[in-house]
Amino acid sequence: MPGAIYAEGLVKTFGDVRALDGVDLDVPEGTVLGLLGPNGAGKTTTVRVLTTLLRPDSGKAVVAGIDVLKHPNEVRRAIGLSGQFAAVDEYLTGRENLQMVGQLYQMRSKAAKARADELLERFNLADAADRTAKTYSGGMRRRLDLAAALVVSPPVMFMDEPTTGLDPRNRQQLWGIIQELVAGGTTLLLTTQYLEEADHLAHDICVVDHGKVIARGTSDQLKARTGGERVEVVVHERDHMATAREVLAGFGKGETSVEEHTRKLTVPVSGGAKLLAEVIRELDGRGIEIDDIGLRRPTLDDVFISLTGHAAERITEENGDGAAAADTTGRKAARKEAAK
Ligand SMILES: Nc1ncnc2c1ncn2[C@@H]1O[C@H](COP(=O)(O)OP(=O)(O)O)[C@@H](O)[C@H]1O
Ligand SMILES: [Mg+2]
């Protein structure tokens, strides 16, 4: 029995770019799939195909039990979409934007008004409800965009990089909102460039690159493939390295590696910040002076390097059109380079 979002062998080419090169997905009802990958990997194209905005060259897609290629209109009624391509009208107020979506879905105007008010309240936009979206900050826009996708409480939702370009506070806030939504039973496909985000929100993760799913699993499984969490210590005195190594061995769940010339020791651990505090206490108790210590978690780059042998290209600024365009050219150049 296929899940709430199902895709098989999706292929989409743009000229000589294979944006999707045989993507398979299966997202069980009520779960969150994180589609994780760098710029140009094919995330948005996947979302556009699954949300009926783009026809694939070949492949099959079923969303909420409905065939995407055969019955696009019915699929549209069953889903919500937020992100890079979702429509927030700059010249309408927050309230008008939400009411307009309700009207598009043929809600009665009274019901659309009530729903708009409820969402504005819930997304902390009530105070800004009557200002045009043009005056909103990045974080407010994202919240409005997400609210717009929720006007009709769809059972299946798609979010394309919902937090790219947001500051950490706004990102946290949005994570909270997304978690609430999922707790309510929504099936969600979320794209992101941040392992941390997929880690936080997704049950399963598909890592995509060059239009292909190159790895899938839970975040723990992916991290384990990259070596997982590590404690790194730089001791002050070379003479203390042996003792430090002993201490770390007591906390580690694997071999401690030692870099003599930098006096750096690294050990794989699990237990996060709490464990780090214990390591510090123990080193201190043994009179070992440390120059630096930290918990290192695998990043998307670590995952990528470990899976593909190359680093993920990533753009961190607000993902405006300029950034997207610049990226497209960058990727093309990189591909040409690789094809040589
Ligand atoms: N409309 C389009 N025309 C031409 N190329 C496109 C178009 N949309 C996407 N692409 C290309 O397809 C690839 C995948 O793009 P996209 O799905 O937007 O990646 P992501 O969302 O992961 O950054 C990129 O190489 C991109 O340049
Ligand atoms: Mg994209």
C-alpha cells in the first residue's frame, strides 16, 4: 500500500539538464519526509511535479491516493503548498492574502474571514494583519506563506525550504509551528538544505543530488554513515595527551583519533552537550589544561562528503531570484567542468 505521497521513477529534463533522474519516494501517512540536498539538487522540481505545477517526462506520482498526472485538479484540492513558488501577494494585506486563498478554494466569504483571523492569530500576525505583505519581514512572510497553505487544512502538505534565509529565532518559531501541524496528523514533505532541520522535523530523510536520491534513512542512520557526533579536544600540553586519551576513551563509543602536531584528540560519542560537560569535568579533575573543546555534529556537508566525495554547494542568503539564478549558472558550470 503506497503512502500518502508516492513517486516512482520521476524524470524531468530541462534542455540538457536532468533535473530529476529517476526519483522514487514513499511517505507513509502522518509522517514527515525531509528531502535534503544542496542547491540545484532537484528539490523544487520534485515538489513542483508532486503538486501538479510541472509535468514530468516520465514516472508516476500518487498524492493522497490520487494519480497526479491523471487527476491534477483533485490533487490540488487535497494538498497545501508553501515555499519558494507559493503565492503571497505583496500588495494585499496579510488578512486579504488569506481570505483570497479561501475564496480560491470556494469557501464562503464569512468562513474565509473566520479562517483568516484564526490563522493570523495562530501565526502571530494579528497585529500586522492589515498591513500589506510588502512591509513584512522575512520571518513574517514565511509565516504568512505557511498560513496561506493551511487555509483549507489539507491532509498532505509540501514545504519548499520553509526556513532558508531566516534568522535562528524565526527558524525555531517556524519549526514549532510545523511540529504542531504534524502532531495534528498531516503528512508532510519538506525540502531543506540543512541537516539540522531535517533532523529536527523529519521521520525519514532522502538525500538528493543531481536529480537522484543518493541515500535514505533516519537522521541517525545518515549520521552514523558519516561518523556521527564527535568530541574534539585540543590539550594545552603535549605531555597530557596520553591521559586525555584515556579520559576520552571512557566516554567514547569508538576509537579515539590523535593528531600529535595540533594536540587534538577526537572521539565519536553520543549524548550531546550533557556528555561534553562531563568530559570537561573529568579532564579538569585530572588536571589537564585544555585550549579548546567542542562537540562536533555532522553537517549536511559531512553527509555529502561522505556520500559523494564532494562538498555540498550551498547558498545561505535569502533565497531571492538573484540567488537562485546565480546558483543555476554555478551548477551548470560545475557540470560542464565535471563532463570534461
Ligand atoms: N524551469 C527551469 N528551466 C531550466 N532549468 C531548470 C528549471 N527548473 C530547474 N532547473 C534546473 O534543474 C536543476 C534542479 O533544480 P531545482 O529543482 O530548482 O533544485 P533545488 O530546488 O534542489 O535547488 C537545476 O540544475 C536547475 O538549474
Ligand atoms: Mg529549490
